[in-house]
Amino acid sequence: MKITFEGKTMEDLIDEMRSVIAASHEYRKIAEAPAPVQQAIVPEAIAPVDKPVDKPVEKPKARTPKQLENDERLRAAAKAKLAAKKSAQAPAPEPEQQQPQEPFADPADIVKLRQRTLEDLQTAYANGHHQEVLELLSRFGDGAKSFRELPPDAFVPIREAIDSGALA
């Protein structure tokens, strides 16, 4: 802590120092004194509450036969809509047991296959087929979560899955 004193004479400086020291002694006395204990104020009598806090819940009215028929019709329509949505989002067909792939004779063919596969995957991802693309990456790319993580040998089975309609 650094305290600066200003004054015209030495006596002014000493007076300021004494006032600071006195103030610190006052502060110490206040800080060391025990805090006064306050007693809780308890009302002598609490008036009982006559009114209920919550209103009673009304019993639901019985539904008419027409309302029940309408409810059944709406349930059936919702189930049909859900079934149509599930059939439209059929999962990609599981690839059959993979036979060892013959290595390409020309490395340029491998590069073309890789570029074409990446373009198709990026296009599908951009067009909203996020789940399908991520599923292909994780299934054939040893759990890859991005295009950069794909091993080179994963492009052939991914290409075959794309050609068989996995992104359609």
C-alpha cells in the first residue's frame, strides 16, 4: 500500500499522517467488535386463512361421439403421414459382403474416382442429405467424421454405395 501526503510544511504532513493512523485505529476497533445479534420479529398471532389458495379443478366434460370420431380420424391421418415419412426415408441398403477389391492399374483412375466421390458427397451434403453422408463416412471410412479423415481405400466402397442409391 502506498500513501502520499501533501502539505506546505512538515507539520502539515505530520498532521495528515496522524489523521490516517487515527482513522486506521478506528477502523480496527469497528472490525474487531462483535456484530450485534438481531432477534427475529415474530407476530403474536397469525390469522388463519379462510380462503383456499387454489381453485378446485373442474372435471373434464365428456366428449361427444362426434368429437371421439374426429379424434380417431386425426390419429389415423397422423399415423399414415408418419408411415409415409418413414418409408420415404428408408435407410441406405446394407452393402453385401465385400470381396477384396482389385487394385487399379492406373493411379489416375484412383484420383478420378476419389474426386468424383468427394464431389458427390459434398453436393449431397450441401443439398441437405447430412445424415446419409455422415453414415457413409462412418460406415466405410472407419468412423471418419469429415472428408479429410477418409482413408484412401474407403473411396471404392463409398462410390459403390453411392452408385447403388445410398444418397438418393
